[in-house]
Amino acid sequence: METISEGLLSLQTVITCLATLKKSMSEDDAISCLILGTESSQVYVLDPEAFTVLTTVRSSVLPLNQNVTC
């Protein structure tokens, strides 16, 4: 759903699934990136320290279930 508020265009979407991916080590206490799947078929990888988007991937299907491996 797109809305225009004060001249800014924004797109609101719903997160459909979450997963984590170890950033550099396979140890249990290693820092993990957060992987978000949305109902707009976007998959986002977030930086675990700054919570900024590292990368965005457009999926051809709605992400309802994620299995993240490296």
C-alpha cells in the first residue's frame, strides 16, 4: 500500500519470516545478520551492529519460510 504524506512517498509492507545468518564465524555466540522476508517479495539482510540494510533481493515468490545457510 503506497501512501503520500507531506510530499514523501512511502511503501509499507509486512514481515512474513525471519532468520539469522552468522556474519563471520560458525560459533554459537558469533554475531548474526538478520534476514527479513516481506509480503512484497523482498528479502533484506540487515547489519547486526547498525541495523542498516546490507543487501536487498527481490524474490519471485512470497517468502513464507526461510532456511539460511552459508
